[in-house]
Amino acid sequence: MQKYPYNKDKQQAFQAAQQGYEEAQGLFETIVSDNASYGHQLKHLKNEVNEAYQQIESALEVASEHQRAQLEQFQQDLQNMVHEVNQTE
């Protein structure tokens, strides 16, 4: 039996959310600089953003106060990405 499973779950949930966010961010930056495969990339980005949102939502359920602030910033950044992509469609 693990000593602090709750804290470990918190950390794992946060790391999964952070990774999902970073993957979406990387894709977003690629899309902005590469218009050749824009349609395909856009679909892929939307999937990544949705997945990142789900990971963030899960992490928020168990997040510490510090993690919560960071996760909420991730959500805001993802919303900004979606807004910016929608402006260029």
C-alpha cells in the first residue's frame, strides 16, 4: 500500500493535464507556421485541445490550490488558442 496515494494521484493528474496542454500548444504553434496541411492539422489540434480539456477537468477535481491556479491558466490558454484558430478559419 502506498503511503500518500491521494497526493500521488494529484501529481499524476496534474502532470497528465500539463502534458496534454503542452501537446496542444506545440500543435498550435506548428499550425500557425505551416499552412500547407492546415485542415488536417486543425482537426488534430481540436482533438488535442479536447483531450487536454478533459485531462485538466480531471486534474481540477483533485488539484491543490497551486495546481488549480496553473490548471485554470492552461484552460485560459487553450481557450485563447481555439479563439485564435477560429479567427483564421
